[in-house]
Amino acid sequence: MYVKFAAAIICIALCSLNVVAAVKRTPIRTTLEGSTRTTVEMMPSPNSGVHWMSAVIFLAGFACFLGWGISDYNNAIEETDEVSDNLPNPGNQQLHVGVSDTDIQPSLMPPVSPTPSMRLNSEFSAKNVVQFSPRSSVSGLGRVHTG
């Protein structure tokens, strides 16, 4: 997966270099017709067509490698989700360090059923939704009155 992202970065860098080479103008010392004095003319690169074609090819390579890498990344995330869903969940243990009971109060309300206007992923389940009621008081913080 990371190799594909690295290849995408290399492709976009090569695309950028080819675009720079295609638009670059080269100063050439020449004489104009009917004159004996030399002058400097800015001439386009003789291979600008090749550079533009290479830039388009590298841009297509960037898009392909980026899409391929994102696809692998999404597949890896789905696999880790499936593995974590299959692991036993012993009593939904949580670690409470320095948190008082008044700071977080889970609500015993049932999960809200989705309406047709909500677009939810078919793999999303309501078992992952936790609703919290508002805090009754915040310890250690008081309102500052200025006046």
C-alpha cells in the first residue's frame, strides 16, 4: 500500500518536472534579418511536445497509483474492522482514570432509528452508538463575571 503511495508521489513529481521542461524557454543568441547586430531571442524548447506527452502519462500514472493505494488502504481498514468484530468482548470493559461519575453519564435511551433521509453505510450498526446526557456540573470550572 505504501509503495503505491510512494509511486504516486514520484509520478506527480515527474509530471511537474515535465510541465516545467515543456514551458521553459531557452535564450538563443541570433541575428535578425537585415541586421548585423546580435540579439537574444527566447525560443521554446524543441522537445516540448514530448514533455507534454510525458506529463500526461505521469499524471495518469499518479491517478492510477493513488486510486490503487486508496483501495488497498480501504480494504486493510475493512479487514481490521472484521477482525475486531470477531474478537470476544468481555463485558465491555472501560478504563476510568481520573474521571468522576458526574463528568460522563451514559444515557439509557434506545438508539435513534435512522430516517430515510439519513444515508447510513449498510455495515454501520447501532451497537456502536453511545448517547451521553449533558453534564450536570463541571468541577473546578466556575463562571468568570466581569463588571
